[in-house]
Amino acid sequence: MDYQFLKVEQPQEGVTLLKISAPKSLNALNSTILKELDAFIDNIGSGTRVLIITGDGEKSFVAGADISEMANLNEQEGYAFGRLGDKVFRKIETLPIPVIAAVNGFALGGGCELAMACDIRICSDNAKFGQPEVGLGITPGFSGTVRLPRLVGQGMAKEMIYTGRVIRADEALRIGLVNAVYPREELLEKALEMAAKMVANAPLAICACKESINRGCDLTMDEAIELENKLFAGCFATADQKEGMAAFLGKRKAAFTGK
Ligand code: DAK
């Protein structure tokens, strides 16, 4: 499929690299980009075992929702714009494969929210994160008030959201918003290294882990443990479980098929 604002690459076996590319606005998300993202996610094939999302260029991951498009929205249109972003980000969050955000610069507003919808965030040393929406007279719109407190705790999320303060990569690492910080030129290589480790493992088991963590975090402890147990049991109906354990006992490398 051809996209106006997305660049799609297959840099290595099982890995798709998606670049958001709107250079004139530092990759700010307009409704066309959100629709393209939606179509892209709907059309991801089974050959993609890990998705990496990054921003095109060297300066910005995504500098937010597109302010020039939002400036003249009325309440109804604002609701529709928010719904579109929420739908797409939730699809990313619940994709049955790992999604890594390789944050290569500004991740503000909708950019921070896109990164937070991914499973894992790593960033370059020039990355900057923030939720500056209240300075524009709006709330974070693509679930920033929902995901940020879950990731960094309410106190830090409230400080970031109420002040609109932009934080650097080292602070993002300290508060747990990102897993690791790398020199800018090494970021994609590090993301690909991480992805390769995931691709070597059993896809259905990873998918079950993702479901257990995503859903389990919103359940009571007992419910979460029960959910994990069901997902664990389900693995014993897969060929990958047989292969993984046979490979261990046979002292060889497992060849998983995702079945
Ligand atoms: N939207 C549109 N254009 C943007 C943009 C954005 N978010 N960010 C940057 N640009 C454009 C700039 O206007 C400029 O365009 P030209 O003047 O060249 O035409 C170009 O990108 C380069 O930007 P700068 O010249 O400003 O570059 P600097 O390096 O000086 O500064 C910056 C980079 C990222 C610090 C600065 O551009 C900046 O502050 N940008 C805005 C960042 C921001 O506030 N982001 C949050 C956007 S609000 C909701 C739904 C969604 C949302 C909220 C509610 N509901 C439905 C409830 C989401 C909100 C947001 O994400």
C-alpha cells in the first residue's frame, strides 16, 4: 500500500520499521496520518513479528497532534478527532505483536501519547517528552491522561500535564517513561537488536504475555493471576511449546512457527 505520510521498511527478518514522515510539521499527526496509521495497522501481515515505530528525520519523533488542523475544530469535531486517535492508538496497544517506539527527538502531546501506546519505548539522547496541551487550552487528547499516570505514577504525570514541562531523555529514563537512552546514531540499531531477540522467541507466547500484562494491569490480583494461568495453559496447545521444550531437551536452538 502507498502512503503519503508513512514510510514502511523491512530492515530484517520478521521486523517492520514504520516511519512517520511529515517533515514540514516535525511529523505532527493530522487526520490523514491517523487514517493512514489505522489502515497500516489493519493491513499488517503475519510476516511482521515486531513493529518498530519512529519519526522520519533527525529531529522529531512526533511533535504532537497537528495544531494547524486542530485550531478551528468545534466541540463535535474535537470529539471525532480524539476518537480517531484513540481508536488507532488502542489498535497499536493491542496488536498481537510487540511494538517498540524508537523515539528520535520530540515526542510532545500526541507524540508522547503514540509512544505510550507502544509496548516499549527507547529513545535517542536528543529526545524530549512532554504533554504541553494545557498551554494550548486543551487536555491531552489521545489518552495521555490515561496512559501517563499508569506509566510514571500520578504525581509525576500530574506535574508534567499541569505544567506542560518538557523533559529530556535522562529524566524520561529516570521516571520510567523509557527503558533506555542511546546516542542518536545508534537508536535504530539498538531497536533492531531488541526486535531480533523477540523474533527468536515464540510468537504466540509473546502475544499471550502481552495480553496478560495489558489486561492484567486493569484487573484485581486474583483475576490477573487467573488470566495468566489460562494464557499459560493455552500455550500447551501450541506446536511452539512442544518445539521450545524439545529444543531445550535436545540441546538445540528452537525453530518456532507461531502455531
Ligand atoms: N502541529 C503543527 N505544526 C507543528 C507542530 C504541531 N504540533 N509542531 C511543530 N510544527 C511546525 C511548526 O509550526 C513549524 O512550521 P513552519 O513555521 O516551519 O511552517 C515547523 O513545524 C518547525 O517547527 P519550529 O520552527 O517550531 O521548530 P523548533 O525546533 O523551533 O521547535 C518544537 C520545535 C517541537 C519545540 C515546536 O515546534 C513546538 O513547540 N511545537 C508544538 C509542540 C506541541 O505543543 N505539541 C502538542 C500539540 S497538542 C484532543 C486530541 C488530540 C490532542 C489533544 C486533544 N482531543 C480531541 C480532546 C493532542 C494535542 C497535541 O498533541
